[in-house]
Amino acid sequence: MQKRTLITALTVAALCSHAVFAQDNKFKIGLILPMTGPFASTGKQIEAAARLYMAQNGDKVAGRTVELIVKDDAGTPDTTKRIAQEMVVNDKVQVLAGFGLTPLALATAPIATQSKTPLVVMAAATSSITEASPYIIRTSFTLPQAAVSMADWASKNGIKKAVTLVSDYGPGMDAEKYFKDRLLLNGGQVPDTLRVPMRNPDFAPFLQKVRDIKPDAVFAFVPSGAGAALMKQFAERGLDKAGIRLIGTGDVTDDDILNGMGDVAVGVVTTHHYSTAHPSALNKKFVEAFTKANAGLRPNFMAVGGYDGMRVIYEAAKASKGVGGGDALLAAMKGQIFESPRGPMFIDAQTRDVVHNMYIRKVEKQNGQLYNIEFDTIQDVKDPGKAK
Ligand code: VNL
């Protein structure tokens, strides 16, 4: 009886390992994105970019077929976490990716740690995210990178007094703190720091407050998709006429919606890691292919985070040759250095965070279309949030 039980157990084990082996022939990427709700444009951009990367680079890595499993979390942290758990346990994905918003990445970090599954953050940008799990790698950007660069530009360009206006959650807190600290360090003043609700924001009362204070500029951060409403209310409240400049991170003049903002956006200066108009041969090819594959849609900074994230995953799978599991994959993601459509980019092995150029850009009309035109570059910017 004892012996039979043992044999049965061994048979079951053999069958299981066979099943695992069969599954292992696929390399599965679990892509979790907001495909519905107020941040659906982020999901749409990243999914389109991931599919473009696969169309251009094939679906075979290290002798395995890549399978992209895309699921909608509607921007709700509990849902992101549940989907990630199901993907790890049931689908046996090798990598988790996506993460359209900071709370979604933070909620899922423990799943990555417990299951030793690399988690590639393609969108969310609060500095501390990479510290939430040693399995997190980021290919988007960080708000401190953009905010410090903006404060330095402002100080050199006659902006002494600025009010901050940010979305009231992780990335907004980072934008506010790093802009303010740097402007003060440069000898400037920040008479007020305003925080607007993340969901369904009404900017009007906050902009009225800015008008009353009459600073040289208002420095803004809102997540991708929300910039048009801010721009509209900025003009309606007559802040431009009152001589108050609008500056911000590139999230505000998001390429996805910039064209619809109209002439009020012309002249707005922002700092960011990616512009559709980035003048490199690689980016021209990327924009052309993306636009063609997506009925004229412009790729924005979310798309580039998704595209580069796929690059990091593919190259890690190739380098680790499909052996060694999550730890080997993670090790092969660290230290990758390559040319992205954004420009040169590097995954710092120590912090697992992205190091790249910050560009100072101004909205200009070219051939009847609005673009963020880069006119200055700060090279190889590490996340200032990591220097604590
Ligand atoms: C975040 C940061 C989201 C920047 C964004 O758009 C963005 C985030 C959805 O970390 O939540 O533009």
C-alpha cells in the first residue's frame, strides 16, 4: 500500500512536471492596463505599443513563443492585484507588466515579491515604486526627474515666484516636492502648493486662487489624459492674459491629446523624457509605424514606456535563455542599455529604475499640428528621488 501510494505520487509529480514543461514552451507576459475608465487612453497606448513591438520583433524568444495576455483593471488597485495573482497562479506568466497608475503598481508589488516574478512598470511614475519590491523594473520615468529639470529651467528663465498645482496622489506629491525644493534652492519662491482631486478634477477654484496670488508661473502635474481640461480652464480664467505662465511636466501637454487643446497650448514649456517630435531616425520610424498601425493615433510617452518595456523583457528572455526563472530574467533586465525612441536609455542595475535624458520642450504649431518641440537636453538624468 505504502509503495503504491509512493508510485502514484511519483506519477502525479511526473505528469505535473510534464505539464509545466509543456507550458514552459510559451513565454507569457501578463499585461495589466486600464482599458476602461478615465485612464483608458494609457491602456490603449501601451497595448498598441506592445503589439507593435511584437509585430516588428516576432513572437519567438529563446525558442519559445511569446504570448501576450492583456487584461483590463479599469484603474482599480484591488482589481490589478487580483488579476496579477490569477496570472501568476493560473496562467503561470513569466513577467507582469503594464501598471497605468501608481496605486496599481504599489498594490501589486507584494505579488511580484512573493512569486519572484519580474514586474515591469511601463507607465506609473512615483519615485518610490521601485522600492516596493526588488522584482520591479521601470521603463516609464519618474516625476522627480521631470520636476527638478523644470525648476532649473524656470530659475534660469525669469520665473522667481511659482505656485504648484498637482493631482492629489503619489506622482503629484513627488512633482510638488521636487519642484518646490529645487526652486527654493535656486533662490525662488513658492507661495502656495495646490492639490486637486485625482478623479474628475475641477481646476477652476484652484486656478482662481493662482490668479489672486499672481505668481510668475503655475507649475502643473496632471496624469496623462487630464491636461486638456486644465488647459481649457487656464484660458477661461484668463490666467494667460494676466501674465501668468503655465509650465509643467510633459504629462500636461500629452501628445495623445495635445492637438485638441488649441492655440492656448502654444508656447507652454514642459520637461519630459519623450516627445512624438523627438528628432531621431529611430523615433521617426517608431512614430510612422505606430501611427500606421493605429488609424493615425500619435504615440505618447505611455506608448514609449510600453515599447521599451517589451524590449527589456525580450532581451532579458534571450539573455537568460529561458532558464533560471524570475531571478535570471530580473538579472538580465538590470543594466540594459539601448537606444529608445526617446533617446538613449539605461536601466540602473542598483535602483532598477530608468536613467534617460530630460528634454525641455515648447509647444509649437508645425504644419497645422501642435507638437512638443525639444530645445534643450539634460543628459542621463537619474531619479533624484533615489539619492536619499
Ligand atoms: C502616473 C504618472 C500616471 C504620470 C500618469 O498618467 C502619468 C502615475 C496616467 O504614476 O499614476 O502621466
